[in-house]
Amino acid sequence: MIELADLRQLDLFTGVSDEQLRDLLSVGSEVVFDVGDELFHESAPADAWWVLVEGRLDLVRHVGREETVLGAMDVPGRWAGGFRAWDDSGVYLATARATEPGRILRVEATELRAWSGAWYPFGDHLIEGVFRTGRRFESMTRQREALVALGTMAAGLAHEINNPAAAAVRAVEGLDAACATLLSSLGLLADAAVTAEQFRRLDELRQALADRPAVTDPMDLADREEDVADWLSANSVDRAWALAPPLARAGADVAWCEQVRDAVGDALATGAEWIASTLTAQTSLAVVRDSTRRISELVAAVKSYSQMDRASVQATDVREGLESTLVMLGHQVPAGVEVVRDYAPGLPTIEAVPGELNQVWTNLISNALDAMDGEGVLRVSAAADGPGVRVEVADTGPGIPAEVRDHVFEPFFTTKGVGKGTGLGLDISRRIVTDRHGGEITVDSEPGRTVIGVRLPARRPSG
């Protein structure tokens, strides 16, 4: 049992009265440990204060897939934890693993707060102020950076939507003109006294073009346009230059033009214009269909990404979140970066807050794109990990230097300049993964290959 004399010999308690130490002992407890015992764990809530009385504890932290000893509690009086006495979000920064047997005083954070408040009210308020100020500044900085990143993302999304929207507008304008020409040409065919049989044959020739593959090779298309335009001009067809492109693109050639002449005789010009206008209308409709579908897909991706109209905690398919994030960041993917998706079949759903996970995916993918500097391979993969899942975001960038890798999960740490990045550091990503979902996030990096791994259990911790 830890006695008053055990604490009195510790430099930590110099100036503390016997009565104060007795009060501390009354709310604390002795923990006896042996080699290999772990007293507290990295990223777990720091809800207890630990004061070494004798023995040795190594402070171990995961860096990538390896464990690194950051320091040691090897001198009586050294302490750790207790942060939640003043900060509700405080967590242990390392795991304490015994390398020598010994004893340690354990005091609950709530009891530590009450004890310090009773004996040192000014110091207690001062410590609380430091924690609150630091947390407030961190929150304000994160919010500011996140707003800047949100503006960038919104601008990129607007650009993504603008392209199909502009294409749809142009197609509708072309469709309007094509429909007007189609209707007028029908009237001219009626005025030319084209028989029902001649019109049926003309429509068959139009359908024959629809069955042909479209001409997409630029050289072949240019040659066809020239041949068709020359033939139409030679056969006294006005506006041959306007009719030739849609006809040639649909696969028309001189032989097909001759069949049209045989079908309608003197009404060749009107018949050719009617077919050309129907082809233009079909092309415009296809552009409108593809453009509006793309807009619909972007809106669906935004809705999935933001988790609009959905419960916070729900059965989650991580593939959906990864895909919506890739769509949202599509404008950031340079032409020189190849995106590879590797989703294992039969991926289980997990209990999660998908909106929060999407923030993690945004951060990891954005970091990977930044690391490759415009050229490389981005691989996003997901596979079952027991009943849970494991997601990996890998890039072929230069890798993370060892001196940086040791700090990537620390609060406020960044290698990006002001206004760069997502405003959501790996520290916040780690909290979302570990604290909110009971998972694990790791870094494995070497030159030419960096992999950020996120392991998520099937069920998130309660609370």
C-alpha cells in the first residue's frame, strides 16, 4: 500500500503539505505491475492520473505498423495522463508497458480535478484556461481551414456541374434549330408531292444510317464530309456544307446519297435536309441525356457524401462513401494520376457515422494527391477484416520522411502551407477512426509507396 512517506520523497510533491497528500491518497489507489503489464493505452480516454512510485514503464506508440518507444517513466515522481480532469477530449498519447516490476499511484481524473480545485483553486483555473484556450484555438484554426477547403471543394464541384450543364444548354439550342428545320422540311416534302411509298423508302434509308456505327475517326470523318458535300453540290443541293457533317458522322457515303436520290428524285435536297435534321435532333437529345445524367450523378454523390436525410449512425457500405468522395474530389485529380479502385467482393456493412468517415476519406485521398504532385497512381482499396473492414489509400509519391512520420498524428502538425489541405489533419482523422469508431489508423511509407490503412470494426463503441 502506498503510504504518505512514499509520496513525500517524490520531488513532484515538494511544497505539498502532509494533509494535502493524505487527501490525495484517500482518492487514489495503488496499482502493482509486473513486466509486460500495460497500464493505459494510446488514444484511449486519459481518465486517470498516474504517478510512478517505483519500477519502470516504457511509453510506446504505434508509428505505421511498428511500435516506437517515445520515452519512459523510469524515475519515481514521473507522471502521465489525467488530461480529462480539464479537457473532455484528452487522450493518452502513448501506451505504458512495464519493463520492470513496480508500483504506481492511480487517481481518477474527476478526483484529481476536485483535489486540485480544493487545494489550488487559482492553479486549477489556470490549468483549465490553458486547456480551453488551446482547444478553442485549435477548433478555430480547424474551422477556418475547413471553410477554405469547403470553398475550394464547392468551386470544384461547380466546375464539374458547369461542364455538363453548359453542354446541355448548347444541345438544347441545337435541338430547337433541328426541330424547326425538321418541321419545315416535312412541309416542303408535302409540297413536292412526295408519295407515301417514296417517304417510306426515305425513312428506311434514315433508319439504315441509325444501324451503322458512327464515324469517330477524325481523318475518316473529314474525308466522308468532303465526299458527301461534293456529291450534294454536284447534284444541286443547297447548303451542302451544312448537311454533310451530320450525314457523314452517321455513316453516310456517296452510295447512300445516290439511294436517296433514287428514292425521292427531284426532292433530293429536301429529303437530305429532313434526314440531316433528324440526325442532328437525335445527337442533341443524346447530349442532353448524357449531360443531365452526369448532373444527376454529381448531385447524388453530393447527397451521399454529406449524408443528407440520413441517420447519424447507420449500417454503412464504405464503398459508397469512398466513391462519393472520389466524385467530390474529381476536379483535384490531375491528368497524370491514375485512380485504381480495388474493392473486394462481399464487403460487409459496418455500424458507423458515414458522414464522419467521408471526412476521413477526403483527407486521406487529398493528401495522397498532393504527395504525388500531378503524376502517379492513387489506389483506393477496401476488404473484409474479420467482421469489420480495412480501407487503404495508397500513393506512389516520394514517401513520408521518418522524422515526419513520427508526428503525423499529433495535434496541429502539418507540412502544408497556409490555405493548403482540407483543414482536417490526421490527428482529427485518428480521433474519428479510433475514438468515434473504435478502429485503428496506421501509416506505412517508403520512397515510391505510402499506404494509410484504416481498420474499422463491425460495431462502433457506444457513447
